[in-house]
Amino acid sequence: MNDIIDLTNITQIIEGKSGILAAILVIVGSLRLTLKPLFTVLNTYVNSTPTKVDNDFLEKVENSKILKTIFYVLDLVASVKIVPKTAPEIKEDEK
């Protein structure tokens, strides 16, 4: 029974008088749930296509100053790390 009371107290603290903390948590969670999978799928699709034109275009877009600024602000404010780390390239002599 004490666990239910503790959970109720935590939700009341998060909601507060105006509910601003709950709204912030919902926004951050929504950004993480939508943007990370979206960019992962986009990168996977671009890397799986046989043409290199889309790879070059995506690289150009990801390296643009505007998008880097947006990614930085999202990471700073909402802890959303969008650009996935790419696997290191395998050299021909290592195969």
C-alpha cells in the first residue's frame, strides 16, 4: 500500500500546480520517440540503396550548419542525440 502512495506523491510532484514539468517531460519524450527512429530509418534506407547520390545528399544535409545547430540545441535541451554513430570502414587488407 505504501508503494501506491509513494507513486501518487511522485506524480503530484511532477504535475505541480501548473503542470509545466509534466509538459516538458512529454515534449522531451515525444521528441526522442519520433526523431531518433526517424533518422535511424532514413540513414539505413540511404545506406541500403545502390546509388551513392542519396548518400552524398544526406551527408551534405547532415553536415550543414543549420542542421548541426538544430541537433546541438535538441541535444542540449532535450537530450536527443539524432545522428547515429557510423560503423568504422573496413580496409581491404583486413577482409
